[in-house]
Amino acid sequence: MARCEVCGEREAAYVCRRCSRRVCPDCFEPYSWLCKLCYEPLHKRVEYGAFTPSATSMLPKVLFIAGLAMIFLGMIVMLMVPLLLEQAGIQGSGGFIVFIGPFPIAFGAGPHGSHLIIAGVIIALAMLAFIWLYKPWTTR
Ligand SMILES: [Zn+2]
Ligand SMILES: [Zn+2]
């Protein structure tokens, strides 16, 4: 009788439909009619594929990260613009921009507040344009 070609110990009872190895019942997967050596790599690949995030499931995460990046940039603008205006000798202005997702909400105060809002909107549009052109969710 032929010995199992996988473990080399027990008696072969089946023939793998993929590699034609003669294998014992312990080294055989009857549901797929494959030997252990053929079945396990295939099985692992299927499991790995199930846990690999697809482009669709990545999209909300990417948008969330982009939103956080915009909030961070908005905070930088909020801190930097009044300082820059102060450096330029313009006093009494303040403003800040809040991003909820891709939507900027700008607040301005003082005689130059509207300028801060315009600067914030321009930065927001530049960010949106950059994200739209770069499309981080389509890259791998
Ligand atoms: Zn065996
Ligand atoms: Zn096989």
C-alpha cells in the first residue's frame, strides 16, 4: 500500500484533486477534496482577504483623517493669522475657523475679521481642491 505523501507515516487513502498527492485521512480535507498542503494556503488566503479592508470601507476613515487635518490647519490659521496681522501693525482683529467635515465655519471679530474669514475660506477651498486632486482613497 502507498504511504501518505504529506506525513509519510500513515497509509494513503485519498488523492488530492489539485496536486495528485496520495494522502492519508489525517492529511486530507474531504470538503474541498484537497490535501493538507493544498488546502491550508488557500484557506489562509480566503481568511486574509476577508480581513483586508476594501477601498469602500477605507473611504470614511480617509474622510475622517482629512477632516482632522482640516481642523488642525484651521487651528494653525486661527493662531497664525492674528500674529501675522500684529506683526504687520494691524491691531484688534481675531478670527477662527472650524471645520465640520469638509465644511468650514469661520468666525471673525474686529475691523479685519472679514479678512480672516476670507483667508480661512481660501485655505479650505485649497485643501478641498488638493484632496480632490490627490484622491487619497483611490491610492493603494
Ligand atoms: Zn498523512
Ligand atoms: Zn494537494
